[in-house]
Amino acid sequence: MLINKGPTPGDVVSVKLVNGDELIARFEEDNVTNIKLNRPLALTMSGQGLGMIPWMFLGAEETVSIKKEHVLALMSSKKDAADQYMQGTTGIALR
């Protein structure tokens, strides 16, 4: 039997917040009350389809801590989305 222990640091994850926002980010860590995400991007719809925009435009830090009470769900991102996220945040194209 496989037991899912959740994401490990560096994994690209999708996060649904209780306010309806959906984020994609690199997972850093979690503790009893918070999760830490690196370079979170929000998903948005545009004329060309689904897009990713900065979740916080004016934040000075790359890592954000979010209270778990504001998180509805957290899971690994689909490979295509994770690859697009990595290319957009690092400039490295993954295949």
C-alpha cells in the first residue's frame, strides 16, 4: 500500500484557497499552522486561455507563508502546468 506523504521541498504544487484563488508554486515547507510557497502565481483566464500571473505584484520576498486555515486543497500540479511554471519562473524549458 502506498502512502502519500505530501509534497517535498521543491515540488511544484497547486493550491486552492478558500477565497477561490488557485495558485501554482514551488512547495518549501509546512508546519502545524502554515505552508510556505516559493514564487506563487495565480491562475487567470485570458482571451488565449489559462494564464499565470504574479499572486502578489508588490511583494519584496519570493517566499510567502499562508495560514493553513486559508487553504482548501493542496496537491501536486499536472506535469504540463509544472513545466510551464518552471519555464516561466526560471527561464529553463523542461521536456
